[in-house]
Amino acid sequence: MLGVLKGLVTTWKTHWRAPVTVQYPDERLPLQPRYMGFPGLMWDAEHDEPFCTGCQVCMRYCPTGCMFVEMKDNPKFATGESKRRKIVADFTINLSRCISCSICVEVCNFEAIEMTHHHERAGYYPDQVAGLPTLFQMSADHRAGVGQKPGHETRNLL
Amino acid sequence: MTTERALRTVDMHINVGPQHPATHGVFRMVLEVDGERVAGCTPYIGYLHRGFEKLAENEEWQEVIIHLDRTDYISQFNNELCYAMGMERLLGVEPPERAEYARVILAELNRIVSHMMFYGAFGADVGALTPFLYAFRERERLQRLFEAVSGARLMHFYFRAGGLKEDLPEGFADELRRMLPAVQHGIDECDRLLTQNEVFLSRTVGVGKLAASEAIAYGCSGPVLRASGVREDVRRSDPYSLYPTLDFDVPVGKNGDCFDRYWVRLAEMRESVRIVQQCLDRLPEGPIRTPVPRYPHFRVEPGEIYVHTENPRGDYGLYLVSKGGVQPYRVKLRSPCFCNLMALGPMLRDSYLADAVVILGSLDIVLGEVDR
Amino acid sequence: MADLDEQSQPTPSEPAPPARPVPARAPAGPPPGERTPVKPTAQALADHLALAWPDVEHHARFNFGDIELTMPAGQLLAAVERCRNDPALAFDYLMCVSGVDYETSIEVVYHLYSYQHHHHLTLKVTLADCDRPTLDSVTAIWPAADWHEREAAEMLGITFLGHPDPRPLLLDDDVDEHPLRRSHQLVAVYADRPGIVEEPDDD
């Protein structure tokens, strides 16, 4: 009998606490600044082209093999507008296979890829593939969201 | 008229799992039941086998850490610590002091998080669903801290050979100092909620006894071994990192039953809070990485080492063989759950069928680590 | 990186980024395992072994402060029995049994610890016959070896004589390969990679 009363007292006390949960799709908890979602490609506004040269190092180091990268000659190099001789031609990431491990960010020599805060990729297809436009958009959204400038702390660590 | 034929009994086999909530993952056991008593148990594992050891042979040294996060996916910092220490000893480098302190703080917080997970799941196994919600509320506090530190809630990839990936975030120490009393209070609250509960006591005291000699023979470690009264902890017996300089107790049980295994873990959480408190008081400023070569040049000298740490689940060991290449030659993981699970058969013998779930829950297995 | 061979090694013709300081490698000297000071418990153990084991053929060395014995397969049972029963050794805790494929030979490594004396020992057995490696089981002395040996048996194809339950443990019953042999190659499972097509983005 005493135990039941004690339990009720606990229930009564806990009843008036502020809730710690939120209703997910309507309300979201803020993400921490370092949060690692899916990778996105950064845009070099100075030269109006991506930082990525398509060197494929991220593709080779990706533990799940979710990336595909191709490089091409940079047309802006011929006109002298840019110092990059090669530039990314095609970059796809299969976000269904990406495990957000940030290895691609750490092996990148050109600081061209970053972990964005995008992490929701539920969909109707098994392969959620992001191509170049999506990847640039993800990074741009992320920059706009957290107010960062290109160039970040976690690069080149591995 | 009672004939011999009418009295003849047949043993019944009951299949539990692999998809059964009480098995904490994809574990299957076939119980041989004589009436209500368990006469024998045949465990089947391997449903979550991902070939971690083979994958590690094909990855570069530092990349293997992401797979280690996925072995015991509730105590990632401890796993990473073990592997990072192994690499450092093979390389002959020492991490800077700040990195050591940060590692111990994170590993001990991770122990609290892991034991909270056990607490919640064990309560649910016994039939009390409320503790699960309380445990997860407490756990969430620390998970958000981990997210701020490493950028991920579970798969951190934060410890490296020679230190840490990046420095602790700004205000980490103040935030944690502010949070610790709340964590302590949360542990006390969990303690009050379950430990004195009569139903809980009657389900756990004297259930699934494991004698100390048996626990040692089956290679049990961690809370399972200590509950049987063996005062053995890798942090004390083969000290690593900062543990020789820290003041903490190793709680042990007496009877080796389910309640003792529960109680030891609860007491360990309090010790972890003490350790974190001490580290926080001494946390120095300074560099967080001893420079080691970057990825294409990262090589480890030929040699081999067995390195082990005290994980929340027990003695987590890694046998690393290097042949001087960019990839490890062999990584063998000695998983504590794997060895603790071997003692399940002797523990289940002659217990009630209804207690089987409680006994399995008290081992606190993580199938990602058992199957690797 | 399972399919490294399939991919050409691209060479970025971009000028290399500014060289980051790569610290000099540790000076050449003894292997890392021998640079560590020997633990006092290991030294005492080594002295005891030299006295008590004249008849067991073994080779001893120190590795990271602990003692490591290498012995032929025939000596294993005699050695482990002494390890368990000699009161000065009393190794009651078998931490780990690992099999390593060195391509020309297979090595089985036992890591032992004594709760009584708090000392560690590594036992190594080299199996020269890679096609049908065979070794005595130590499950009668340490029940803890049970699953470790089953795992080594299926992963490396070692037969443990006298094992009470030699079924496969982690793999399916019908797997007839030994995945942890060096000759077993990981296959690239993502063969569809170049053909990936972009999904129309609705937002």
C-alpha cells in the first residue's frame, strides 16, 4: 500500500515537469554546429567554379563506395580565369549508402567537400542519388544555415 | 490406471529469436525445456556478422576506426580508445595530455550512456517499462554533448592515432561541469525507481547465479565477472591512459545473480561520474594531436600488439598485426559480449523459462560486437 | 577499397597543394615491441619459465613488456596444461585465441592472464601446413576457448582436434570458404557504380 502511494507521489511530481521530447516532423531539436550529415560540395565564389578538381581521392577512400567522380579539363584555365587545370565533371553520391563518416572530408586535398547538416533522405527508391547540382545546393544551404564561410577546421586530418 | 506410457515426458524445444525484442538484437537460442525448467540452451549467433576483421584488413590504419564504432555501437569511444592506443604503441608516439584527459572523460561518459541503455532495457526485460523512458532521458543529455563534440550521436570517429580529430568544442568543460550534478541526480533517480522495487527484486535476486570459478573459466569479464565477486578491472590490472592517476573504486557483487550484475553497473556509473569530475578539474590546455603522417604516408612499423581496455561490457581486446604497410595485416577483436555469452548455457541451466529473458538481459549483450 | 585494382590511379594535374610538414619517422632501431621496458611481472615469469620448462621446446621473447613464447604445435597441450596447473603460473583466464594467416604458415595465438599473479603471457603456435592446418583443442583446459576456436576454425580452416562442438559459429553452414585467409579476396559489391543516374530533384 505504501509502495503504491509512493509511486503515485512520483507520478504526480513528474507530471508537472517540462517535457523533454518534441513532436518530430513539426518541431525539430537544433543540430549542433559540428553535426555530420551528408557531404556536400563547396563553391568557390571567387572564381565561380567548384573547389573540387575531381581527383577521386574521396572516391577511393570511401568505405562504402557510394561516390562516383569524374574530372575534365577546366575551360577557365585556358582563358586564364582560374588556376585550376582540371575541374570536376561529374560527382554523384549515393546517399542511401553514405554512412556520414567524414572520411571524404578528411582526405580531400583541396578542401572542396564538407559535412552538411542534411540528414533526412527518406524516399521511395532504394538509391537516393545526389548529383552535382544537389551537392552544391546542400553545401550552400548548410553555409546559409550556420553562417560559415568556406574553409573549415576538420580538413586534412586523416 | 497409470501406466508407464502415460507418464513418459518429452523435452520440448523452444526457439527464441532471432527477431525477438528480448534478445536485444538478432540473437537466437533454442531452449530445451523440461516443464517450466530450462534443461539446456543452444545459442546461435552470426546474424549480424559483417566481417569486420576482413574489412579491416582492406582499409587503411586510421580508417578502421569507423568500423570499430560499429562493433560495439553503444560504447564507441571506448572501442576507439582501444584501437588508438594500439596504433600509438605500435607507432611509438604518445598523445598530448589534453587529448588523454579528453579521451578518458569521453570514455567514462560513454560508460554512463551504455549502462543507462542497459538499465532501461533490463527494466523492460523484467517487465517495468517506465525505467526505459527515464534512462533514455538521462542518456539523451549526454548524447547531445557527444554530438557537440564529435558531430555524430553514435558513430563518432573522433579518436585518432596521436590524439583527437579536433579540439573539444568551446565551453565543453563548463557545460559538462554544469551537467554532472544533473547526471548524478539522474542516476540516483534511476536507482530509486527500480532497485527497491519488490517485483524487480523478486525477479532478479537469486536468479541466474554464476559462480566466480565458472565466470573465470568461461572467460567472462566486466560487470558479469565482478558481480560474481572477482575484483578485476583492466583499468586497475593492466592500467592504461590516465587511469593509474585517478581515484575510483571497482564495485563488486557477492552472489553473481542478476541483481548483482544490475547493481554493479549502477555503482559503476557513479564511479564514472567521479572519474569525469577528477579529469575535469585537471583538464589542461594545450595541443590535442601529436603529429603523425597523413593518410598516404601513414604506416605502422612491423610488429604486433594485444591491447585491451575496460569497456562497459568488459575486457575489449584487439590483437593488431602490422607488416609495415598502409593497412593492418590482421585485426582480431576479442569481444567481451562474445565471451560473456558463452556462460549463458551454465547460467540458464535449471532456471525458470520466464527468467531466461532476464538472465540474457543481465548479460547486456550487443550483437554488433558478438557477431562483428 | 576492395576494388582498388579496377580503378585507374588518377593523377591530378593540378599543382600539388602546399606540402604539409610530415614528421620524420621514428629512427630505425629495435622493433617497437622491444623498445618498451619489460614489466617486472614478465621478467619474473621469464625467469621461472627458463627454470621450469627445460623439456618444452619453445622460443621466448619480450613484446611490449610482456613475454611471448613460440612453440611447435606438438608442444601445445603439454605447455597449456602447465600454464593452467603450475601454481607459479596459474593462468586461469584465456583472453583471446586468434588465428593469423601468414600465407606460408598459419599462426594461432593465445593470450593468457592470471587473476592470481596478475601476469600476462602470449603463446604462439606456428602451423606449417597451410592446406590442412591441425591443432589440439584447449577447451578441456579453458572452456573459454570454445567459441574462439570455432571461429578460428571456420574463418581460417584450422581443424581443432578434440573440440566438443565443431559446428560453424558465425557463418552459414554451407559456406565452404575461409574468409580470413589472405587468399580470399573481398569482392566489389557496388558494381553498379558508374551507371548511377541522377534522380529528379523535386525541390
